[in-house]
Amino acid sequence: MIAYNFTKKIDDANWFFQKFSSLMLIHDFNEHQTLEIGETRVPIGYEGGISSSSIKMFMRSQIARNLGNYYSTGIKNIGDYKYGNYNIGFYDASRSFRNNFQGYEFAALAGIKPLEKFDGKYGSLQIGGSIDCGNSDNSFTVVGGHAIYNYKKFYTDFEYLYADGFSGNHYGQGKAHGLYATVGYF
């Protein structure tokens, strides 16, 4: 899969490669298991780890934009099963081909689906957490938790992230945290 962002503003000499938003090989082992290698989205928090086309609002929450909305070169294993899912990977901590191989990063997102055994009678619930840790310009650790509930036309979700140093689109050495919640009826 290749995606190139022609309109992305880049100010340094490596502008050609930094405009790749996806440059990866994808291998599906079976209907539940996928391996991605290349420039891919790092799963920091639930909302930061999913595609823009999958979020419910017109833009990402502030915590997802600042702490977890980025791509990096790495390898990740994605599993989606009836009672749980996960997204685990190891990455180069530089972003979008900037200063490649200047650090390391581990990221994991996992969730359980406790209501799946009732086949939708009580709706669908996913409860999970995430961690991102590594070192590039500074060491960083971002941890979080999320919950998502759907019942017929009702939808709600929330997510909390706490960062001690962070490595989103830009590196930061401070501490940050935030919470968002969405409630909807479709």
C-alpha cells in the first residue's frame, strides 16, 4: 500500500520522502491476523491508532492529534478476534523519514469485548488500553485506556491518555494528559 500527500508542507531537505503517509507491505495470515512492515500508523491510543475515515467526528480529539497521530517505519502485528483485539509493533522513533534510525519505540494497543458472547443482545462493548515507550530526542512513555459501547443506534466512547514525554508529530519532554468522550445517536 502506498499513499503520498502532495499538499503536506515540509520545510527541510528530505521533503520527497516525508510526504509518504503510508508506504508498507501488508500480509494477511488469515481473517484475524495481519502483518504490516514499512511506514505505518503507530497505535497510540484508540483514536490515534485508527484511520481518519474510521473516527466518528470530523476531526481527531486534541489528545489524539498531539500525542498519537503519526506514522513511523516499523513492523506491527494486528489481531482482531471475537473476544479481543490487539495491535503490537516495534518502530524507528523518528517520524516520516526524518532523522531515520535515531531511536527506538515499542507500541501496543489491546482490547477485550466482554459482550460478544451475547451476540449483540446487550450491544457491543470494547474495553482496552495502550502503551507507547521509546527514546529518540528524549525518552517518552504514553499510556492510556479506552471504552467503546454500541447499542442499536446509540454510540458512546471515551479515551484517556497520560504522557511523560511524548513523540507524536513533534517531540515533547513535558507531561501531558487528556480525556475525550463522544456520545451519539445515529
